[in-house]
Amino acid sequence: MEAEAIGLANEVDFSLTALFWQATPTVKIVMLMLIIASFWGWAIIVQKFINYRVARRQAEDFDRAFWSGEPLDELFDKVGASPTGASERIFTAGMTEWRRSHREDGQLIAGATSRIDRSMDVAIAKEDEKLNYGLGFLATVGATAPFIGLFGTVWGIKHAFEEIAIAQNTNLAVVAPGIAEALVATALGLLAAIPAVIFYNKLSADADRIASGYEAFADEFSTILSRQLDA
């Protein structure tokens, strides 16, 4: 009997594809959800690495131009029409408000400093939103994927026990396929969740550092404008 059970078990296909097609419709839906979530998460991760690299390079390029000694008005005339990077857009927001704060006689309208600061704060908030866009999905996948996979496993094991009861046979050939396909759901849940959690923490820290650089630049730029106002 034992040899017969082992022989039947060896005939069962335990490949991932076969286990997927043998699973119940509910478990298949769970597996598909986790596979899609995993691919979507990796797409966000790759895109964010590219975006952050571009953002850092653009910020470095603009910092060199900003601190090159070129007059701010001339620099604004160069980048104001079509700013390409976040630092340029923040600079453009501040310079635009700076020019709007001048009356026709050349005098400044009262409260210019606070308006310039608010304009740059709004620009920074928009850039920060772009940096963090999509990270919420990674956090959601990292928090929920293991539980979704566990649900698929519980449902698959439930179905396996039902099959055992119907067949009235507990040999390996009957038990193993159902248990195996159920455990695949948990494996897929962990496969989706672990990278999502790791890269969410990494990318969130990167986004915070980049946003801090924008805020530092805005503070420095505001200080320069304030110095000119006092002069």
C-alpha cells in the first residue's frame, strides 16, 4: 500500500503551472492578484529608481548653475520659460513671485518675502507628491499580501480536506496536491510582500532626502532674496 501511494504521488505534477491549474477558482484568483501585485510593485520600484536618479542629477546640475555667480535674473530668463527639474521649478516659482512683487515704480509690495516663501513651499509640496507617488501601493502590498496569500492557503487546505472526505482516502497521492497548491498562495504572498516592504523603506528614505535638498535650496534662495530686500 505504501509503495502504491508513493507511486501515485510520483505521477502527480507538482510544477507551479500544474498546481495553479489544479487549484480552485478562489485560490486561482488569489494567486493572480498576488502575481499582478508583484509585477506592478516591481514596475514602481524600477521607475522610482530611475526617477530619483534623474532628480538628483537635475538638482546637482542646477546647483552648479545657481552658485556659478550668474545673476539670478539672467538665470531665471534662461530656465523660467521651460524648467526641466524640480529645483528649477522651485526657483522659477520664487523668482516669478519676486518679479510680481515689484510695482511699476520699482518698489516692492509689502509682504513680498512671505509670498515668495509660500510660492516655493507650494512648489516643494508638488515635487514631494511626485516623489512619493506610487509608494503607497508598495506599502499596501507589503501589509496585505501575506494575509491575502494566507487566505488562499486556508481556502486551499479547506478544499483539500473536502477532497479527502469525498475520496475517503488519506494516502499521499490524495493529500499532497491539495496541500501543495494551497501553500503556493502563501509563497506568492511573501514573494510580493518582502520586496515591497524593503524597497518601500528604501525609496521613502530616498524621497525624504531629495525633498530635504529642495527645502534646503529654498531656504538658501529665500535668504539671498531677503538680503537683497534689506539692501
